[in-house]
Amino acid sequence: MANEVCFKNIHLPNSWTLPVYQSTGGYSAIRKILQEKTAPQEIINILKAAALRGRGGAGFSAGLKWSFMLPVRDKPIPKYLVCNSDEGEPGTFKDRDILRYNPHAVIEGMVIAGYTIGAKVGYNYIRGEFAEPIARFEAALEEAYQAGLLGKNIFGSGIDFDLYTHYGAGAYICGEETALLESIEGKKGQPRYKPPFPAAYGLYGKPTTINNTETLASVPSILNNGAEWFLNLGKPNNGGAKIFSISGHVKKPGNYEIPMGTPFAKLLEMAGGMRDGSQLKAVIPGGSSTPVLKGETMMELTMDYDSIAKAGSMLGSGAVIVMDQKTCMVKMLARLSHFYHEESCGQCTPCREGTGWLARVVHRIEHGHGRQEDLDLLVDVADKIAGRTICALGDAAAMPVVSFVKTFRDEFQYHIDHKKCMV
């Protein structure tokens, strides 16, 4: 479809193979870049003009991130490129499908990025549970090497780029970029203090750029079709199409690649609407770490970074969790709080201890043992975690608590007063 970028070949048989990818213009972008020796700054300018923002959650400008490497690009020191395919955010399941159905777009995007930042080695860090996506990506790597699209002297350009797969062990914390780097180095996956940032001190202490799978897979299409084409798919400052993983109480959960700025109501319609004729109650718009919004609020919004932010939440990774009127918001928060407590790496005291407090307090409210002071206690503990940890996992644990209590306080109060669920 015209609006699709990462999933543009998904309707074709064997879309994950090299012949199919090349039949739709695959590897033409990197071929042109290497043959014409395109200036790295020109590539970066195109990405900036296209308003390609990181698809992993933060929404940071991809072109700007790449530009941080230019001061050291031509220096005779190792530089690295890392693709973050860990995808551990609850509700998110898009990157595994890119690896499953369009792995060569990721590979080409990484070669382009490697050329731009001066890296000769890249790693794709993939969550170890992704059996089929790993197999597809490894097969695509083999095809690319055999065709001379990776390795030494690509297209006779004198440019080298080697790409390796690194398997993660399923730790949510390793989705954080510096914990991911520690994991690749064979150490415990715990975040590093920043600064220094990876562009200055990254993998093995060398300059490194880290991008999400969907971000890198979008690059070849942008360079083939132009910045204006990609920008016009979406809206100003929110260029292109984006894959949204919609799950929960909808008839057709799955991945939908739609233009940025598409109304949420349209996305809900594409997903078949609410399941069993139920009513929309609440939506988590960007993965479990983003603040929850009421259904009526969400129905007025468009799916882009700025609109969701103005409503008090985040687009995040694009994981849209839909809940109907029968959903107990206390039970939902109890499940989320348990997850973040379990996944805290324990390095920072506020997160290590605070996530346990949050999980235990919500658990006792959910099971009829809540106290009147518990709601203020939850908000107080969350406030003492947010912004006081090395990485954002503390914020990820705190934001849902504050938003659930604020938005659905009546349900939490009912649990405390009546020792049972309102719904």
C-alpha cells in the first residue's frame, strides 16, 4: 500500500527473501549512496527534513542522533552501530514482524547508517525468545553476504560493513540503550550513567549510535522516495507512517502501519472496533509505561507524538492497549506494577525499593486490604522514584501509577471502601 513503509512488501509471497526485496527497489538506496559517495551530511539532512523520529519510544530525531557522530566519523578509531530489536515493552510486537517479513530493510538501513556515521561493524540485538524472527534475520544476513551486500568492499566502493546478531536473554532493562551495550559486552545488563552518551562513549568505550528496528527499516524508503514524500505521509514534526501494535478488547488485534496523524477512531475501526459490542473505557497509547487516557479523550486524538503528548501521555513505541468497560483498572495497575518490580535491575535504590512498594500497595488494594492513606502513598512513592534513577525504568514504573490513580481514582476508592471491585 502507498502508505506503508516497513510493511510495504508484506503482501508479497516470501517477502523476507532477497529477490523479493530487490524486486521492489531494495538495496538501490545504498547502491546509489556508495557509488556516488554521497556526503553523510546530505543523508542526515534528508532524514531531518523527513521528520523521522525514533520509533522505539523516545521519538528523538534520527537525523540529529546520527549527526552526533560526524565529528569522529573520519577519525581512525572504531565506531559501532547497534539496532535495538529487544522489544520488551508490554503491548509492543511490531519489530519482531519487521524482522519476520522485511529483514532486508533493516539490513539496508543499517548499512546506510554505518556509512553515514563511519561505522564498519554493526550489531542487531534481538530478544532471544524471537525464534522465527531470528531465523528470518539470520537467513537474510546470509543472503546479503552471499550477494556482496555486506562485508568487504560493498559494490566495489571500498566501504566495509559487517553485521552480527546478538541475542538478548529477555531482560526488559536491556531495552535501555546503555544496558543493551553492557549486555553485548558480556556484562550484567545494567544502565550506565549519562553523560557520557553513547555517541562519545558507547560499545567497548567507542562512539556508538543505537536505533530502533522500525527506525532503521524506514531509512531506505525515505532515501528512495525523498524527504517530502515521507513527511507528507504524516504531519509536520511527525513524518511518515508508523506501525501501531493494537491489542486488548478489539476484534482484530495486530500491527497496523498507518500515517502519523491518523485519528485514533480510524485505527480502532481498522482493528474491527470493540470486541463483543463492548464500550471503550480506557487506552494506554504507547506501551505499558505511558500514562493511561480515558476512552472519550482518546477518541478525540490523532496518532502522533505531539497530539498524544498534549493529552498528557506519550506515543512511546506505538503499543495501543485498549480496555473496555468491564476492565478493573485496579487489577490492571496491579499487573503492570508487578511487571516493573520484577524487571527492575536493582541498581538504583529508588527503583529497586520503590517498585516493590508500588506493587505491594496496589496488590493489597486489589485484594480488599487497602487503607484510606494508600492512594496518597502510591502517588508519593511514585514521585520519589521518577527522575531519581539512572535510567527511565523508574519513570516507566511511576507514570502508570500516577495516571491510573488520577484518572480512575473513584475505582481505587471503591476498592478501599467496599473491599471489592466496582466493575
